[in-house]
Amino acid sequence: MIDNQLVRCLNLTVMEKILREILKKAVNAQYAEVSIEIEIPKEEGFGDLSTPIAMGLAKPLKKPPRKIAEDIVNSIENKEIFEKIDIAGPGFINFTFSKRYLCDELKELIEKQDNFLIEDIGKGKRVQIEFVSANPTGPLHLGHGRGAALGAALSNLLTEAGYRVEREYYINDAGRQVRLLGMSVLAKYKQLIGIEYPFPEDCYKGEYIEDLAKEFKESQESRVKSQELKDEELLEEITDFAYKKMLDAIKKDLADFGVFFDSWQSEKVLYEKGEVVQAINDLKKRGYIYEKEGATWFKSTEFGDDKDRVIIKREGDYTYFAPDIAYHRKKIEKGFDEIIDIWGADHHGYVPRMQAVIQALGYPKEHLRVLLVQMVTLLRGGKPVQMSKRAGEFITLREVMDEIGTDTTKFLFLTRRADSHLEVDIEVAKAQSSENPVYYVQYAHARINSIFEKARQEAIGYRQEVIDFNGELFNEEEIRIIKKLLLYPMMFRNAAIAHEPHRITFYLQELAGMFHPYYHKHRVVSEDLEITKARLALCKAIQIVLRHGLKILGVKAPERM
RNA sequence: GCGCCUGUAGCUCAGUUGGAUAGAGCAACUGCCUUCUAAGCAGUGGGCCAGGGGUUCGAAUCCCUUCAGGCGCGCCA
């Protein structure tokens, strides 16, 4: 098998073909289907690309790996795209591309722009990504921010990779949590109008509860004639008011964070449209529903779950799981080719039962891909901060956003793998905000911009759309940067396949880390017109790549800083 | 007790899905602004990849095991 994931950039497809042809010639037929791995060596001295293929063949062929490597190299035909091909160490074959070839690719990058960078791996497939989906019972906290940043970046990434993406937020507006919110606000409201009213256990306690109560009093009291209502009716009014207010606040937070959704699916609406009942009937028809001890169960063990799950309690209420079934059935019916849920890792126990639902409905469990985002542990000056809406003690996304900025906040989340536990010390984050890596990347972009301004002032006559430069003029450092640029498509592809936007973040830092020293050392706009043109072309390419990466991350690419 | 995630520099984290001498940013210390932006650059120090076994040409990466931390194991949501 050819390792497709690694094969792409620097026209690797060509190389893959070459190597495979060669192998067929060089190796017995029975070994022709051997795995061809192609990698990027860590050490620069080992060329631009490398294959350990000879070592893998040593045993079956019963020949020394270096000898096999020699045979392979000798039978390579179109060597002109390479500057050299070395055999190194125990039998690595190292390929170094020619300047000529690299410059041709660079030109193509500048001409095709984003189209050079992306690869259509989605082929128009429709995918839905559901993320955040925080209960509308309080403001978003920092943990939600992580999900938001990831979901948005992944959506962008997959969109660029040729998928048709729908971003959805599932609103839990029907359950106990929302009722608790209503009760909390009701109690506060009663207290506000001077009525002795117990503040129930388990209720939400944040300051925002009081704000909601006040707001209700000011704007709704007269309308609903609350004095005349029974407590139960009043609770309904208040609950409705409160969660809608919270949802608006959440939408505002997300919009200010630069995160947008195409679809907002209400749990309540699922009930109202009878979709919960339909979903259960559907499963019943398929034979996965049964009654036991007065309750209604879903036979999730049929598909590998630990135990069967109750969907209708003995008292007749639905469990939380029931609307979730309806919700996922709805996703399926919308006809997506793939469904992605981004959940907090504390919900990981629900993955098997949800995938059981998918399978019960006749789809492979891979149809639903659940990405678990690990917990964000919050510290303040080294001490852990408990995150609890009920206790009313938590750090909001808004707070952090306002303090250190949206770009910095996003970058903070996107420089981590989703499944790494994340520790954020809010004091440290604030202290470091002015030296955050995000600025390093943005600064590179802004600097390039001012280079072009300079070029315009100097009347160099450079037109961004005209790519006319002499590649022979590039020095070592410039060649290194070009190689890095040409790696972007492979990195992009791998990030998209793995659903890991953080790879882009790291790549951008590396690229910026090559540009800044280069900038410092070499003047781009100089009296030598030919060199200037070549360097401007390089800068243009860097800017194209930076812009594309930042776009995916949802981070601004400023013209100046 | 069972399951999932994690353990890499003082701190926060990468490590191209098994490759060659393990990287970056902070923090610490030394230098550099009449030049296209110093949110930058140059340099120094810092490691038993949690421990132990195994698999093979080759392991931070795969398997087993021990330890440590986080999170789950409801007719809660």
C-alpha cells in the first residue's frame, strides 16, 4: 500500500509513481505491493524527502539494504527534478529537489494562490459539525470557548478541503436545566418584589441570575401581569424569558468571538414536532425497543454498549437520551455523508450509545464521528478555579476575550490537540498576551504587507499578478523557505484528514519563524531590481500561505500592527 | 472495581501515524532599533520522552504491566 497521507506536496504523486515503477522492476513480483513510505526528514542534511523502503525490503529480499537502495536509485529515470539522490545511514534514500523545480512550483503557488494550497478531499460531500451546544442556562465559560474555536476551525478546514459544511448548535431548551434556570430567576424575582421565597437547592447562583430577574421585572412584569399569575404560570413565563435571554447572550458571545452557525436546532421543537415520538417508533419498528420494569428501553447492547438505556422512565417522562436520539435521527435524515459531534470529554461515556443509535438506524457507526475536547482546567495565579454555573463561580469566555482579545484566545486553544488536557492560568494568559505567539504569525503577515508598500513607494514596478523572477537568484535561506511553503499542501491535507486544525497553527508558527530571521538578515526591496523581484515573489507566496492558514483558524491577518 | 484521556525542558505544549542527533513558545541570562515595523533578531543554559518489560533493522510513537493525574460509569442533564 502506498502511504497516501504522506504523498502529495512537491509533486509527490510523481515521485510515488516513479518509486513504484522502480520497485516493480527492481523487486520480485511478490514484493511489488510493498508499502512505500515517504517522509520528511528532520535533519536538513538528509534531503527534502526520504524513504526507508530499502530497509523494509532487506529481509524479504535477503540482501543488504544499502545494496537494494543502490539498485533502486540506479533505476530512477527522470532524475532532473532532483538536485541529488543520496543513500545514507542504514539504507535511507534521500531526495533533494532541484532549485529549478522548486521555483517552478513557487510560481505555480503564486499563480494559483489558494488553489495550490488546498486539496479537494471532500469532493462535495456534505458534513455537519455540531459544536458548543451549551445549555442556555448561563454565559459561555472558557471550556465552551475551546469547543467553539475548534469547531469553527474544523469547519473552515473541511470547507477548504472541499466539503459542504453545516455548522449546528443544539439548544437544550426543554430539559430540567432550563427549568432550574427559571426557578432560580423566579426565586430572585420574588425576593426583588419583597416576597419571602426560598432559593431552591441546586439552583444557579451567578450574578446573571439577579440581572435576569431585574430585567424581567422591568420589561415583562406589566405585560404578563405577574402579580396575578400563579407561581406555576409565572415560572413558565420566567423560564421562557430567561433562557431566551441567555441564548441571545450566547449568540452575542459567539458572534464577537467570530464563531457562526448555519443552524440552531431546538430540543423543544423536536418535541413539538413529534420527532421524539417518531424516532422511538422508528426504533421500535426496527426491533430495538422493549419494555421492562415499567420503563421503555433502547437495546444499545446490540451494538456494543455496556448496557441498555432507558428512554422513557417509569413515571412516563423522557430521559435526556430520547430527544438526543431524535436529534441524531434528524441529522441522518438531512442526508449528511458524515456527522461530526464535538463534545466535552466529560460526555465520552455517551459515545457508544450514540453510535448504537446510528447503527440501529441502519448506518455504520463511523457515520457519526465524535471529537472529544478535553477539559480546560482553570487556574488563577496557580490555584485551580472551580467551574460551576450552579455555584456561580466560573470564568466566562467573554471575560477572557475582552481581556486578551479574540485572536489570542483562539490561538490559545488551537495550539493544542483536542485530546490534550489544557491548563490555563488566567493570570499567565493575561501577562503573556502581549507576547503571544499569535502576534508572531500576524506580525509576519503585517511585515510583508509593509514590504509591498515600500516596493510601491520605490516605484519598483512590481505587479502582484505578474510572476516574473529569476529563481537562480535565491539563496540558501530562501530555498529553505520555499521548501517550507511547498509543504503546506501536505500539511493541510493531513490536518483535514485527521480533523486536527492545530497542525496549521504549528505550521504557521514555523513559517513565521523562518520569515522573521530572513527579514532581519536580508533586505527585500533594494537597488538590485532582479533580486528585489525574486524576493517580492517569495514574500508574496509567504503571505498567501499565512493568510490561508489564519483564515482557517479564524484569526485575523492584519495589514499592519 | 470497570472504561476513556493524559504523562515529553522549570512552565504551557508540538512531535509529520514506526525512522536518522527529541523540538517550539514562555520563563532565565548576554547582546542588537539613523534601514522594508524591536509584537522582531542573534546567542547561552536546560531531557532517564513517568518506571519496567516486550515486538524489530529502528520505539516518545505499537503491545503488556506498574505508578500518577483528569473525566466518566443513573429511570440526572
